[in-house]
Amino acid sequence: MINQIIFEYPWAFALMIPFFVCLIYCKPKLDALFFPTMTFLKKATKKSMLLENILKTSIALLLIVSLASPIIQDEISIKNDKGYEISLIVDASGSMAQNNKFKIVKEIVSDFLTKRVHDKVGLSIFADFAYVAVPLTYDKKSIKRLLSRIQVGIAGSRRTALYEALFLSSNLFKNSHAKKKIAILLTDGMNNVNDIPLDVAIKTVKKYGIKVYTVGIGGAGDFDPRVLKKIANQSGGKFFAANSKQKLKEIYNTIDKLEKSKIKANKYVKKRYLFAYPLGLALLLSMLLLFRKNKELA
Amino acid sequence: MIKNRLKEILLKVKKKVFTGNLGNTLSTFKGTGLDFSEIKDYVIGDDVRAINWKSTAKGLGVKVNIFNEERELNVIIAYLISGSINFGTKRVKQDLMAEIMGYISYSALKNSDNLTTIFFDGNLEKIFKPTRKLGILEDTLGYALGLDSIGKSVDYDQFCTFINSSIKKKSLIFLIGDFYNDINISKISHKNEVYALIARDRFEENPSFKGDISLVDPTSLSEDNMSLDKSSLKEYRKLLSEHDDKLYKHFLTNRVKYGKIYTNDDVYLRISRILKA
């Protein structure tokens, strides 16, 4: 969809029909004259007549193309106070390296990003400590690029600062005016960093009105379902548990469906009008034709 | 209108031919005929039928009569009608061709030659039977000036076939036309003596059109809008001269005498030069 040239008024191409009909049937009525050696004259003027016809036809076609108004629909933006804002919180602790979990999570999150075309998305990573990798943005490309570079252990590998991550990413929404604020918290461990208590984290979440979906991955005992459930329930979100790639994928699909934004109403398309190019070329060719005509009469 | 023009041409032709003494210069050939010339001694090989018995009886050896040979030339004038002859700046080529025809016809008739006049396009339009009467000139000239040439074109193959099938005697054939078609007259040129008189106009060989113009082909009647500039006119002149070169080459290889006569030329002068060449 991006960088593709489309026509705003494609019906303008219907003008080609009368043009070609006219090219054949509406010849200018000039004073006709008998001339004996027409066969030679026709042969002699063949080239210049062909050139002139090509000029005329291309001028007409270029004008029609400009009338059809070719545009590039460059970016699709959403007005800031509407639409969704989603904060993705991803566990990058040492345990995520087991069973290729982190790679799968990256894949699925990346997929999820692709689906949320019209939303602002942020990315936070946590392990020993939590940090905001990407603040809320429409720029999915850079999130994806960053996501692909994140490795396990980037924020330490021994501990899991779950509450801190929740607290920190909640603060992302500080200046937000979005109607719907969503956080998706993905973890495979239990909180074992005690700088921020759970209550404070939940309070912050509630303060900004963030709906938190919590996803626990791994087998039973890997994560604390009670805590995750509590976070989800308190913020109005939902808790999911996944022990396979397929399951995890389903979960993200479910979240995607649950939080379907009504994009159409809020869509605004940035158009780049390109009609100036064919129009300019047509003008140039017209001048060339005029010049030729003047030269003939000179 | 045509009548006036006809009289004009006739007067011009008669005056020029009289003063110019075109024709009338043929030496008389001795031979068989009715016109008695003289008596001479018989030599072996003389026709015994020509022995003058009365003179022989007088006792001075065998005598034979000598006659002037009836050496009448068979002159054929072919007026080739194509749409393109209806063009000209000073006057139309049709008129020029009529005048050319007038000069040749009158000279031939004055020389008591047998004159056949043919009007030909795709097929035979009109034939004036062989005659020696001067009066025919008015008819042929009238026909030439009055004919409608638009939409017609010359078919030389048909023409050759017609000449070969209807004219048996060796003849002097004058072709009058503008020769813009592809031509092949080799079928008649080997047997007869052929002259090609090419009637042209200066403007059609060197047109000075400018810009957009609508031109009608007088043979096919198709109309075309064309825009002409210097380069295309140059190309046109090149094509035309190529065509003429081809034409001349054809005439030369078939031993046809030819010459161009323009609408603004002194026709009599041009014809006599072409014929004497």
C-alpha cells in the first residue's frame, strides 16, 4: 500500500475513447486541393506525420493521466487522541533463552505489530532491571528493527524485574490522550526484584487507566499465575497461559481481536499528488508541437 | 470555352507548323506505288511487273517504270489520361497535352501520314480511326480538352496489349502523359518507334506548400491532411527525381525517345528539339 501509485479519479481514462474516436473521425476541414503526386508526397511526409501524431497522442494521454490524478498514498496516520496505544512488555531474562522461547516470542510479537497498523506501540524489556526500548510510536519499522536486535541478557540475566517493568511502562502513558491504553505483559518467571511493590505497580496502572493483558509462558511453576491474574483482573484485562508456540500465537490473536480498533473512522491518508509531472510533460510536448508548427511556416 | 481554346490551339499549331516547316521534309522513296516518276533501263533484279512494254517495243532495250513509293507513315498519338493531368499553375497539364497533340497531329496530317488518335486510361476511352483528313484535328482536340480525367489512372500493360492487338503495321507512336505511374512499355517499343512526351508542371515538381494542408489524390480521390516542412519537401523532391531517373532508364533501355515539356514552356520549340534529338 505504501509507495504505490494509484489514481484518484480513474474514470477520467474514459476520455480516451472520445479522443481516439476523434483522432480518426474529426479531422480538421482544410481547403482541399488536387495534387497529382500524392503517393510521393505521402511517402515523404510519413516520418514527420508519424512524429506529429505521436506528439498529439502523447499530449492527450498525459493530460488524461493528470486528470485522473495519480497519487501516492504515503502514510496512514491516526489522529493522536483517538485509536489505541499499546505497550508491549517482554521478558528478556535468562530463562527465556531456554527452548528457543525468546526467538518465538520475538516472532509472534513482530507478527502482532504488523497487525496493529493503526495503533501507537511501545516496547519495554525487563530482566535484572526494566527499561523502555521504544516509547509509544507509529513507527513499527523501528520497533521491529529494535526487536530483532534484542537478545536475552541485554538487561541482565539472573533476575526478573516484573513489577518494575509494569510500573515503568505505565509511565509511558503519562502524557497520553488515547481512549484505549493497553499493555501486554509477557513473562516466564516470577518477580524477584523488590524495588517496586506489586501494589504500587497496579496502582500506577489503574491511575493511567491501562488495561493489562498478562501472558505467562512455560510450564506450571515457571510463573506465578496468581500475580498475573491479579494484575489482569485489577486493570480490567485478561490472563493467559501458554506452553506452546501455537498457544502463544493464539493468545496474541485473541488480544488482537479483543482490542480491534475502529480504524476506518479515524484514518487519515496522506496523499502526494503527482499530476504535476504528466501535466508538465504535456505542456512541454505542446510547446514542442507549437515550435514545430511555427518552424513549418517559417 | 472549350471551343475558343480549341480554335486558339489550332491557330497556334497551324501557324507554328507552317512557319517552322516541321514535317514536309521527308525525301520521297522510289519503289512500288501508283505515283509514276520516270522510266529507266531494266537491270537484273528489277520487278518484271514494272516493265514498260511500250517503251521496250521502241527498241532501245528493256525499260521499266519507276514509281514514288507510297511511304505513308502510320502515326499513333496516345493521350494517356490519368487524374493527375488535371493540375497546373499556368494552365492545366490536360491543356498542355492537347496542344502537344495538336502539333504532332497537324504535322502528321500535313505530311499525309495516317493518323490514329487514342485516348487511354485503364482501358480504351476513345479511338479516332486512322485518317488523313485535317478535319479530325478539331474532334480530337475537342475531346482532349473536354475529357474528365479525375479518378482515372493509366494502365501501361493494358495499353501495350491494346496496341499490339489492334495495330499491326509498324508505327510511330507518340505517348503523351505525365508518367507518374510505374511504367513498362517494352512490349511495344521493340516493334514500333516510340516517343514519350512527358507533360509536367514546375510547381508539382517543386511545391512550396507550407504547414497544414489537405490534399486530394486525383486518381484514388482519397483526402489526406498533411503538414509539410522543408525537410519533408526535400525528401519529396528526392523521391520524385528517383522516380524520373527510373523512368528515363526504362526509356533508354527500350530505345524510346523522351522529353519533358512544362506547362510554361514554348511547346513547339520543345517538341521539335525532342524529335530532332
